[in-house]
Amino acid sequence: MSHMSSTLADFLLPQGFAAPHPAAVLREGSAATEFGRYALRAAADRRARRSTPYAARPGSRLGDPVLLVPGFLAGDGTLALMARSLRAQGFRTYRSHIHSNIGCTLNAAAQLEARLESIAARRGSRVQLVGHSLGGMLARGIAVRRPDLVSNVVTMGSPMLAPGAHHVSLAASVDLLVRLSRAGIPGLMSADCVRGHCARQSFGESRQPVPVGVGLTTIYSRRDGIVDWRACIDPAAVAVEVSASHLGMAFDPRVIDVVVGALLRTDTSAVEVDRGKSA
């Protein structure tokens, strides 16, 4: 904890939250089982498609387009399996163009905002955001700033209430990035991103009320070995508990089913009523 707190600002770890115990990361080993579950589901889906006549397959796209946002240290490839599943369900998906989420959070948010503008202009509609971990926090912040571009946000394992409540291994990664940035390597997370104005603005935006008309679903797991699951339950959202590792949320078919359900929630007035209730 002392190592982590020396890098991160205190306000990123409010009282009542804590980094997972170092041994909690062992729970992430279930990601292999969750990937196997995905492989079995994908094989069954392929068999079902082959047995369905082409004319009987869905021909129209479901809902607003979907932009997937990867987590810290990750890129678009980590959400490729989820994107494939969503497309099979009838959604039109887009990549964030984040190759590795290791830079300034405000810069990443600006990049995502420009990407959203492009997709919204191309499709003539607002866009739904699905974000994993840090990606979910970025998504929520953008929804606050640009509700004209965002119709719905789904977060998975995103510790919005306490970004600093993460495993010591991530704290070490943050510290390394800050050191490398200080040494002059461009494009990396700097000290300002974890202690200064950048950190405060990013955290503040992730806590502002979500505008009326924008759906918000937060997915969390008590088995999360990377972040404090309590920090993932946004009181302004429809909160849904799953049983998956932090990494496995990106491809576990049970989590994908929850994401699909959230993306199909088009009645935002119902979302406003349901927010704050846990499934």
C-alpha cells in the first residue's frame, strides 16, 4: 500500500475501499476456464448458424452501434472475442483504435471522443460504449461530457468509485510508466495523470451525474482479483453481479449475455427508474 500511495493521489483511493490482497490475483487463474466456456459457446453458435438457412438469419442490425474500449495496459485485441459475439447477435461494433492503454487518460478520452464523433456522423445515431476496467471509466466520463454522442454505457470491472483500489501489480505498472515518462519517453502515463490535474479531472468526470437519456450498467464480480469489486458499483447505474475473473469479463459468455441485455435496454426512462438496483 505504501508503494501504491506514493504514486497515486490520495483522492483516488477514498476511505472504505482497498486494494485486493496480493494473493487475490490467484483468482484470475479462472480466466482459462472462462475462455474455455467461450470456446464451447462459439462452437455451438457456429453449428447453429450452419444449420440455419441464410434467408432465415437476422438481416438488420440491433440498436445503436457499439464502441468497445479496452482497459489499462490493454488494446482493442483484448475485446475482440466480445466484439465477435456481439456482431453474431446483430450489433454493429467498432474498435477504439487504442493499441495499448498506457497513456494520459485525458488524451485517451479526447481520442475516444473523436472516434465517437466519426462513428455517430457515419451512422447518423448516437453510440453505445462498452468499457472494460479503465475503459469503462473513460466511457462514463465521455458520456457525461457528450451525451449527444452516447446513448448507453456498459462498464465491466471498472473501479469508478476508487481508481486506486487495484492490485499491487498494477500499482507497480503505473509507477514504471510514470518513471519512464519522467525519463523522457513520450506517450506514457505521467505523474500528472495519477497525482495532478489530469487525475483530478478524470476522476471528477467519472463521478458526475450521467445525463438523462443515457443508459448506464455496471458489471462487477466479487471474484475480481485485480480491483476492489465494491468500487465498481456505481450508485447511478443498474448494477449487475457476475461470477468471473477481472480478465475473464472480456470474454466469459455469461458476462457477454449480460452486456447484450444491457445493450438491448433501449427504454432509457426505465433505466432511470432502475438505477441503483443490484441484480
